[in-house]
Amino acid sequence: MSYEMAVSMLSKAYQVSHTVPYQWGWIDRPNEGQTYLIFMPPQTNFPNDGIRYQEADTRYSIPGGSSTKELEITESKYGFVPSNPQIGFASPDQGAWRVRRRYRLTKGGHPQLVLVHYARGNTVPINPAIAAQPIRSYPLRQVNELPLYVIGDKVGQKAHAPGHSAHGQQSPGGMMGTVGGMGVGGGMGVGGGMGVGGGMGVGGGMGGGVGQIGMQNMLAQQNREMEALERRSREQRARGMPPGPGGMGGVGSGPVGTGVPVGAPMGGQQRQQVARVDDDDSADEADQISTRSLALTRYKRNHELMNEVFQYAAFGDPTKRVPKAKSEEDTKIATPYSIFDRTDLEEKKAKLEVEIATLKAHADERNSKREQDTLRARGSIAAADMTMEGIAAS
């Protein structure tokens, strides 16, 4: 893919994204030549794509064809798909030849729209130490999240996928757009996808962009959904029912919306069954939810423990910071100042008073001696003056 083609696609994507929602999905082991358009929120690392790269990313910027545009390119080289002995998957790569290039317009476009292109580069040997180390856990969780508008007046609003009604019933002849992205905290692909050399499969024009208020609305909506899932999980545990795979179950929890049953079709009462995936210590947790939301959820769960930890860090153990001579009643009402032993303080005070008195006595003695020396010197000077006067008179 040439730089001019990347600039052209990103410019068109900026216009199209106003009317086209982005679909949550996975980028996993992409083939050579595949291209994705994803939306990455600010301060978000690129999501896991199932490929391990043996060289650090290289980032550079070039003019985007005019003085008002600047294209940033991030290149990851010498990638390969690692084997996974746990599921019996053998890597199809005999060498590390995969190259991933990410393009975005830092000037003259929307910086959160990223064009990702996978290509073939020079082949180097695969490091045997990491050849069989999986970079993510399989199977990947199902994503049932509705498409989301990320640019324009509808930013943060969900849209029903093409071919599906509001009740989850598939319309005749409907087709789903190509999924082109990752889960929460990663990116979202444009419905319709992008073909190599064939241009983008979406049309229409638009303007606008995701501002600070739009991103705050998206985060607020995500937090509300997480809290709703947390409440549902607590209710299920209270009734003795196991939580669904979409519940916020700590490490390895699914993305927002995963595992939430779709509404019943209009002609029946059956609900869509979602295959349950056992929780595991997945390394993809950062790809599922944002760091802020994960930290907030963990703190809400452990706020009592954290409150106790912080109280002890600030004031210490109330049963150990008071003298042994005090009763248990005094221990219960101990204050932060009770960490000091009054008897010990009195002893130190008396010792310091003795030292101060000694120092004052030495100071008075020095002052008295200094005054005597001064008077003696003055008497000597007066006697000398009288002697000189007697000599002058004679």
C-alpha cells in the first residue's frame, strides 16, 4: 500500500464514519494483504492481533501530500503466528515474514482513525524460545455488542447491525458487514470492511469528529454497562445461579455485552443461547475493557479491604499503638496521637530539660568570664593612659 493510497483512504474514512457505525470484532492472525480500518481511543495501545513480532515498532511521519496533512506510519516487522500446543495448533509460518503497518493522519484528519495493512517483508528465522509461546488465549470469546457510532452527532450511540431488527430477528436478505477490529479498549472496524486495492466497502459523506465530550460520553456509557453487568452478576449469585460469560468476573472476563442474551424473536419465546467459555487467566484482559474501568470495578469490589489497608497505613494498628498499661476501653478510642508513649515522652522531656539547664549554666559562665575579661582590659587601658599623662607632665 502506497502512502498516497493510505492518505486517500483515511480522508474518505473520516467522511464516511459520520453515517457508518463501527462493529466490535477481532483481528486474529490476518493474512497477507488484509486491510482494516479501526477506531482507537486516545492513550490506547494497539490491540493483540494474534501475531508475535520480533522487532520493536518503528514510528515516523511524512507529509501527507499537502502542507495541511501529516501521515504517521508505525511499522512492526518480522512477525509470525506462534504455535499453540495447548490446542494442537501448528504455526503455518516457517519464518518471520509478516509486516504490519499502521497509518493515521496526525494533521488534516482524525487521529483516532487507524488504517492497518498486513504485508510480506523480508524473512528472518523465528526465535526458537518464543516459537511455541501463544500470544493470546483461544478460543476467542463471542462478541455480541451492537455497532457504535464514533464520529459525528451520533457519537456514542449504538446502531443495530444490518439485517437485524430491533428485536434481534434477522431480516430477509440482510447481510452483516465485515468485522474489522478488536474488543473494548482496542479498535472497532467499519461495517463493510476494506478490500485490498478495491477501496472501501462503505459509502456516503460526513464531517465532524470525536471531541473530548464525545469520548467522555463513550466512557460513561461503558461504565454504566459494566455496572449493570455487575449488578446482574450479584443478583445471579444471590439466587444461587452461576454468572454468565459476559459478567465482570475478574481476570479473563469478557468484553462489555459479551454473553448478554439477545432479545427473543417476534414469533417465539426462545432466547439465543450463548456458549459459555470457562474463565482463564487470559492475557487479553487489557483488550477487553479499558484500564480505568477495570481498576474502578476491582476497587468497588475490594473497597472494604482497601479501606482497611489505607487506615492501617495511615494510623497503624490501634491495638499496638497504645501503651500496655492502658485498658481495652482506652484502646477502642485510640487516636492517631496515641502512637506516642506518654511515659517515654516525659522521660525524654526531663532529660532534655537537664541538658538545657546545663547548657544555660555553661553559657552564663562564659558570659561572666567574658565580662570580667572586658573589665580587666578596660582597667589596663585606663592605667596606661594615666601613666602617659604623668610622663607628659614631667
